[in-house]
Amino acid sequence: MEQLPLSWDHCRSFLGVWRTGSLSAAARASGLTQPTVARHITQLEDALGGGALFIRSPHGLSPTDLAGSLVPHALSMEASAAAMVRAASGVDGEIAGAVRLSASQIIGVEVLPAILARIGAEHPGIDFELVATNETSDLLRRDADIAVRMVRPVQGALVAQKAGDIQLAMYAHRDYLARRGHPEVIADLQDHAIVGFDQQTAGIQSLQNIGMPLKREMFAFRTDNDVAQLGAIRAGFGIGICQTNLARGNPDLVRLFPEEMSFNLETWITMHEDLRGNRRMRLVFDRLIADITAYTKASAGYH
């Protein structure tokens, strides 16, 4: 039996239904009609041998085991298609086009916007796409072009350069300390409201590996969003971990246990080695190294 051709349009509709659990929602998100999306799913099932990809449930369309096994491959196709569009963007001879960046939540919200603003002012033809997430983007799959990572890359085929170490320390707002008292020794923290994570992540594991005593049951404010944690510390909810550079900008934040609770987090700039010949990618990569290296040096010099 002759195998039917596999279409990217069909895979894109497949991902839309997988994400939304609905033909109509997938159609709205893609700008297609519901019958078109339904036809794409049927044609994809036929091309793959006729197995069902979705079954109806009380909550909409649920993916079958077959669909689940296909999702990573479809996501890889999606990332490659987006990378092709970025690679083709811009005009020959000009530094222009799209650059997709991935960074942790704090770096993406608190640090990168100012750096990208400076690059954008000098090179207005560059468009930036920023994914602020603590999940590690797969540069080999081209989820992003360039990533700022807080752990050393282990994947091959990547260009990686360390930009330094970002210093982390424990802080509390002056209003909180006035209300609850100033802990004199680390053991006093058990009587205080601590801001921390909800679920264990790779970033948390890296902090535990360098000696930071973090456990979920310690925290009175739990969230896996680092920006929300920083907001809680700034608002005076309790005591938490903060980059010293960010605390420097808020005179109401008081550093606690400067000798005992000071930790450094490695910071790496990485990109796929195939992008080294792209002028705008290389420019952004080099600027990130320079500016984030300066940021880490300022962090190390702050007490």
C-alpha cells in the first residue's frame, strides 16, 4: 500500500487540537475553519496508517497514546518551521531579521529588556522574540536561537560561553523586619515567613547542589514563578532569595546573613553552532556575552 504524503499543515492542525482539546478552538487559533482542521486530522491519521489520534471525552478531544508519541516530533517540526522563517528574515547585507531568545523568568523580565533595548536602538532592523521560562529550551530542536542559561550546557553542537556568576543572597523588606523582627541567626528563620518554590525544578536543584538549604515545607509563600517570588519579597511578605544586583535597585531591601547566605549561580550564553555565520545572531550573541558579563561582575562586587 502506497504511503500518503505527510503534510506540515496537517501536523500544525494536530498540534492545535492537542493544545486546545477542540477542533473549533484549534481552528480559531490557526485562522482555519473547523471542517478544515477536522479534515487535516483525518488525513494525518490516514498518512500514519489509520490509527486514531484523538478520542472524545467529557472535556473535549483527548489525545490517544499514538498522539502522545507523535507530539515531540510535531513540536520539533514546528520549531524547525519557525526557525526557517527567522533564518529567511532580514535583507541581504543588512543586520536585520528575527532573533528568538530564551532566558529564565528573572533574567527575561528584569535584565534582558534593557540589554535588548540598547541593541535595538543601534540595530532597529532586528526583531526580538523572548521566551521567559525556567524550562530549558532545546537549542538543537531550535526552540530558540540563543539562550541565557543558569547551568552549563551539556548538549553537543552548541556554542557556549560563560558570562560569569550571578550572586544570590537572602533579603527582606524593611517593613517586614519592622513588623516581624530581624533574625539574628539562621535558626531564627523558622519563626519567619519565607518566600520560595512550590515544585522542585532543575534550577532549584542547582541551588541545592551548591549548598543552599531549600525545602518546600519551609515556605509561607510558594510559587514557581520567580518574578512572583521577587514581587512578594519587594512587597514585604517575607524573606527570600534575590539577585544582589536587583536588590541594589531597592534601598528598602535589607540583606540578611551576608556571610552565611551568599551563593553564585553560573550564567552561560549559548546558541546552535550553525548560527555562527549569521551576522545578526552573532551580533546579539556577542552583545549578550558582553552585557551580561558586566552584569555578573557588578553582582560579584556588591555586598
